[in-house]
Amino acid sequence: MSVFSDLIKEKRLSMKLSLRSAAKMIGISYTYLDILEKGVDKRTGITNKPTPETLEMIASAYRLDYNYLLSLWGYIKSVNLELPSYLQELLEECKHFSEDDVSSLIQYAKFISWQRKECIKQQT
């Protein structure tokens, strides 16, 4: 499977959606969504490249970064942010987190930040 196929299947499953309900939410047929999740049309053996419009509908429904999806399919060059390696590692680990997981992680990061500020206050 491709990165795109894995991503959209994992996202659908994390949202606890059936293929049909996810396709309806996106606005495409469930057979087309199935082909996209599998990465190739079994009947033809061809990889179906979704249009930018379809990618936009998927990004909107699944709350994914539209530009990232465009870059996966070569519609745009991916923007490579110069992040320190430890932040790149963190992003890689979190790539397939659910929205709730990301919210929890953000809350934890805010707690750590608050804790550091309190330590600095106590030292001065």
C-alpha cells in the first residue's frame, strides 16, 4: 500500500466509520473509496490518481492537510520545513494519531510548558 492508502484507511478506521458511511461523508462512491484505500483497482491493476478536488473532499471530511495530500500525489512539491530532528521524530510518531490523541498530546505539552515556567518563577 501507499502512504496515501494507509493514511486514509487508518483515518477512516480511527473515526470508526464503515466504508459506505465514510464515502458518503466525503462525497464519493464507496467503491472508489475502497479502490483508493487498496491503492489499486483490482479489476484493472491500475492505480487511480485522485483529482485535486477529490483530495480536497477527503481532506475536509477527514480533517487532513490538503497540501500534504496534494504533495503525496505530486500535484505540488512538498514543503520541507527545517525542523530540528527531535521535532521531526515527534511529528513522525504522531502522524497517524486520532484527533483526540493529538488534543491530549497538546494538553500535555501545555502542562510541561506551564511546569517549566513555574520552576523558573521559583528560581528567581
